[in-house]
Amino acid sequence: MANIKSAKKRILVNRTKAERNKSVKSSVKTQIKKVYAAIETGDKEAAKSALTAATSALDKAAKKGVYHKNTSARKISRLALAVNKMA
């Protein structure tokens, strides 16, 4: 454990931010899985609504700095492409 006060604070702050990032990433992954699950079942309306929710979650995560903006954009693009390829 650190002895310097500022180092102790950094440890606590980093732990808090890591927990938040983990939570946000987990929820984003869940939203993405819902899109792919809807695609697997062939339900286009469900896939579109899940895509909207996933896009929103990814944008928020990028805005908070959890994901890099290009990573978020790439994931959104791949999801949209998968939904648009449905029959």
C-alpha cells in the first residue's frame, strides 16, 4: 500500500473508475448480444429496436471515455451492417 496521501487517493479513484468502466462495458456487451440474438431468430423489428438501444449504449460509453470513439463507431457500424443484411 502507498504511504503518500495523493498516491492513496489515486488508488481509490482508479478502483472506483475501473468498477464503473467494468459495469458500463458489461451492459454494452449485453446490448450487443441482444442484437445478435434477434438476428439469429430472424425478427427484424426486434433487431432494429435492439440496435437502437445498443447504439445509444455505445455512444454513451464513448462519451464517458469507456470506449475510444473509433471503437464505438466500428462496433455500431458492424451491428448496423448485420441488421441491414437480414432478409
